[in-house]
Amino acid sequence: TIEACGFLTDDPTGLTVKVHGRYRLFLTGRRSDLAAEIKRNAEATGVEFKVGTGVTKQQHLTDRANLGKDQGEPIASIDVIKPSPRRPASTGSRRTVVVTQSSLLEVDPVTGLCVSLRPLTHVYAIVRPWSSPSSLTVEYLDGSSRSYSCRVRDDLGSSLLDACLTAGNSDVAVTDAVSDGLRLTPRGVKEARENKSGLKAFFGSDGVEVWHLKRLGKLCLARVSCSPSSSSSLFSPSGLCVPECAAAARAFNANVTPEGVDPALDKRVVKDALAPVVALLKALADVRAGDAADAYSPKQQEEAERAAAAILQSAYRVCKCVFGFQIFLECPGCVDAFAGLLDAREEFVRFWAVRVLQVMVECPFSPRNKEQEFVNKQVLLAPPNIRRTLVGIIVGED
């Protein structure tokens, strides 16, 4: 996205274009024609065209050298490799990603110059894909994405998440799959709950979030109904049999921000979806590898936990509404599911289990339902195994 265009005041061939927080300088004998073409195409695609401040060439070079130096002390500074369509991760550009209290910067480690500066309030999602344990993708509200490869991706991801939340970006998502292809609207555009007329052709009178929630509940119900008392029905000779449930959860997560569903969502809709969702989470949590002849394999546990991570993110969004907060613990198997998921092998599963737990013990809406909050604390934090697991997570025990 081009943020602004400007002219050099001391060079009739100089045109500056601001992209990703910094100006780039172009020299052309037809700068007016180039600027007019940029303006025409921007307006044709619905992008606002902004005219930048005119500067001298020396001012441009000075500003370029000082870019990012006024962003405060770094919270984290991590060396990464930045792949591109022409250069894979193994041969990508070397960069140092710097997280400050207000921005995410990319710095060239050779020249020390900042090559990209993005406000933390522009971050849409932090994606840590299962397919590559060293990859991290940052999605931005303008539709762009930046991928990095490093050995400590979770250090980078956690630092970025903390900084985004501190900067007031409570909508930032942490997920395992990119949202492109799963959303009907652009990133950051929320459904207008008071006016759904434009979406009725796709989703009927329910609206986006209700349609996706009902679909998720129906798919989970169909799966757990096959064998409600056993996790063995989740597997076939070819692997885990819940890909449609995980896919529905990821679609729901892509269309509903971490702020959660409509606080006034209908109680019947919430209950009909949450009960099978919790039942499936319980079944997935029961998939544990062991030495016994009839035990699950480590691969099966891995597949189950990765599916549970996507479904947990959906539960997190539903629990933030009034009836989700009330009903979640009424679902059969809820406490057992929590105990198993908090003790999962995958750190990402434990992360989301803790986030759901946090919502349940700290009322997410106003006015606070203190009575339900008290009940939730008594139910969720009473079991000794849950308390031991939480202590282990806090002190860093595996």
C-alpha cells in the first residue's frame, strides 16, 4: 500500500513514495506523469491518495538515516531471515526485527538502517504455522504480510504480542493459519451487526459469525455423535477424522476477531454450539501417547492437539459473550477437557487453554458477572491436577 507521494524541492526529477513507513526515492524525467498515474490507480482501487511533504534531497537522505531512531528503547531485537517469492527462507535477506513500544521495525544488519517501520496498531495477526517450526508471519490490516524465519520464533511472537496489547491493539490474533481465503471481508473490517443486509445473500438472516458458529457446532456434533464415550472414533487408518471441524474453526476464527462474538448472542445458538465443541475438545484431550499396546501413537496425539488448538481459539471467542461465559462450564466434560489441554505436549495448545481459562475466571464484559466469575474460579481452579499444571506452566516445567 502506498501511503503518500511527494516531490523533491531541489531536484525536478525526484519523486518520493512512502511504503511501509519509509520513503523511497525515484528519479525520473516524467515525475508528474508518474505521480498522476499513481493517483489515478489508487483512486480506481479505492485507496486514498495522500500528498507528502516536499523535501530536499539532503532532507530525504537525513530522514532515511534517522528512520526508526525515535521509536524508543527496543523490547526485543531478534535476527531473522526474511524470505520472498524470489528467495526462499534458506537464501532470504538477513534482517534484525526490532519490537518497540509502538512499532515493529526491520533493520538491515549490514548498514544499520531501518528498512521498514510498521505501527503495532496496524498488526492484524501473528501466525505460527505448524508446517515450519522456525517460521512466523505477521499479517497487517492493509492486506500485506511479512514472513520471517528464526530459531526463536516464539520469543519474537510473544514479544510482539505483548507489545501489541500494551499499545492498545486488543484485536491482534495469534493463530496457526493465515486468514486469507477464509474471510469474506478485508482484514480488520468487522461485520456491521446492526445492518447485515449486504451479507444476507451469503449467510441469510444470521450474519457471518452466527452462520460460522452454527456450522462449527453442527460439524462437532456430527463427529462426537459417532462414539460419544471414546476417542478411538476420531481416527481412521489414514489419520485423524476431524479435519472438517478444524477447518470450520479456522474459518470462524478468521471472521470473528479475538474481541469475541456479539455479547448479546442468542442463548440457544451459544448452547447448541458450545456443547459439541467442548465434547470434541474432551475427546481430543483424551488422545495420549503411551507404551501400552492399545495406546495412541505420538503422531496421533500431535494431530489431535493441533486440531484442538484451532477449536480452542473458537471457544475463546464464544466465551466472551454473556451466555458463553455462563454456559461453558455447564457443558459435560469441560473440566476434564481443560485438565488435558493444559497438560498438552504442544506449547501452542497450552497457550490457548490458558487464554480460555483466563476469560472464564475474569469476566470479559461489563458490567462484570461477579457471581458467575466466582463459580467459574471455584470449579476450574479446584482440581489439584489443574493447579499443579498451571504452576508448572508458570515456572517453565515441561
